[in-house]
Amino acid sequence: MIDSKKSNRNRFYSSLNRSNVSKMYFVTHRPMGVEQRRFISSLSKVNDVRVIKPWFYSDYSVYLISLKRDTKSLLTLASLALQTLPTRNPIFLDSIDVFVFSCLTKRVILEFSTPLHVEMEWLGYKTMCRLAHKMLDVIIKKSILVICANEVMRDYCVDLGNKETCIIPNYPRRDFKATTDAETWRTLHGISLDSKVAIFVSGGRMREIYGLDLLLQSWKLVEKRKENVMLIVIGPTPFDWLRNQVKRLGLNGIHTVGVQNYETIPNWINASDVCLAPRTPGFPSDWYNDKDSTKISEYAALEKPIVAAGYLPSSQYLLVDRTSEEFAEGILTAFDGKVKPSKPRFWEDNEDRLLKSVSYAMNKK
């Protein structure tokens, strides 16, 4: 028997394919990024998508926003702009790439998942921050559609005058799931089956934005109050600094595993008891929640209790203040089973809305 939901979705895709959909140019400095691949895969179901990627170097994940010091970033932006100059087709643009100057003369579908100017200001790039803010506002106003990660970003676009928006949260795909049971994974990696395990997953700027200092200070308090606990840190950790901090704070239960393949992340999360999402004290919190956060939505996919600091309120996590005392108390509360598990939400839940919105925008006269 053919599943009725799948059949309806196939008919939906067929109806979009029968419409006069133009070729789309997907412009990104990071075509192999997880979020970018989700968009490319979905959009390719009903559109002729050509991915525009940088010419000059292969490590697409490296993109510094201090442009005055980063020749690679300038070359990346220039190569993206030059490749899109000849086309009259709509371009799909990541808001992180707002410096691609050719987008100012194109029909743009903007993916607005990060307030770049906010992060640049926090990192101290004052001049580039002002330019990024101006460019973002201009592109939002002229875009034929802005795809926003959460309600805050959608409201920002509406306040600027663009009501052609839709909210597509940054959720993982349904295949983001553990392939090895928790006990086996712990055994493979030398983690005691009896220990209480917290996990912290991060990309870059672990100290500047994602609260690594706060986390370590909090963990010291956790270790003082609870025995047999372990903190797993995943990501591009500054190892020399971390080793010195662990020694200075007298920490014992820290297990750093560095950058991991994306396919293994569900197994690490599944093997943990509590998942952690701090942001650095002082970093602006009023843009961010569980919908835009890759980390939080991936924790939720495995239905783990989450302790967060530096985000907007959400039912998906226990939100605490950004102090070591409060964050430690949140971790201990979760270890005691007093934080309810998060609810899994997936990319596919919003895929139809994404494709409908994009199709309408591209075919609107």
C-alpha cells in the first residue's frame, strides 16, 4: 500500500515541477555545510539548482569576518560575486554572505539565520559591522523572499518593510539519529557506564561566543557537588588553553574529542545524560532560541534534557542566568532528572512550506 502522506507529497512536488520555475543559483561560501546541504537537497526537488561556490580554495568551512585581515575571505566573496554577475536568474543567498556585491542587482531569496552584524560587533569588527548591517538591511528590503530561522528575525524583516517572509527553523533531518546504542558507544570511548555525562557541542569561537570559559567555571562547581561526572567537549577546542584551564581549575572529568564527523554526533549526544548550550556572558541573547540553534535542535532530536544560558526562553530547555553558580545549578538539576526531555523537531516538518514559499516568490510577477 502506498503511504498516503508520501503520495500527497509526491503530487505536491509534481505540481511545482509543472510550474514555470526558473533556474536558481545557490550562492554560498560553504556548500558542504550541514545547513546549506539541507537547503540544496530540498530546493533541488522542484528547482534547477546550480551551486555557486568559491574558486580559490577548497576549505569552504573557513570564512573569517575580519575582512580587512583575511585575503581568503575577500577572494571568496569576489569569486562568488563574479560568478553570479552574468545571470538574470534568482539567487539564493546566505545572510553571512551579504558582502557578495552582485546580490544588490539580482532577485534574491535570502536565508536569514544569523544576524551577522550583531556577532561582528561583539567580536570587535566595528567598521565591518556597520557595513554588514547596512548591506543586510538593503538586501532584506529588496529580497523577493526572506527565509528566517525564527520569529525574531522575521519580525526584524517585517519592521524593515519586507513582508514576504517565512520561518524555516534550523532543524536536523530525520536521519539525524544514533546508529550505536549508548552503552556500546560509551564502552568504545572509555566512558564509565555508571557516570553522569554532560555534553557540549560547538563550532568555532567556543570562547568568544559559545561560553567555554563559563562552562569550565561551572563544571568546577559541579565536580565539587557531585561525584562520578564527566563533561564531553566536542568541537575545535583551543587545546593548549584548555589544558591550562583544566589544570588551573583542578578539573578531573573533562573528555575532549575535538572535531567529529557529523554522522557521529548523534551517537555522542545519545550517550550523554544532559546537553549544554551556554553563550558567553554579555553576548546579545535577544536574537536566538531553539529554532535557529543547530546545537539545540540536534540535542532535541535525541530527546535529551538541555540546559541553556544566553538564549530567549523556550520550552525546549532549562534557561538559566550566565553565571557559573546558576549554570552549575542547572546542570545538577538536569543530572537529578528534574529537567524534562526536549521534543524532537525535524527539517522535513517544514520542507513543504519552504518549497511553496520559494515557488511563489520565484513565479510572482
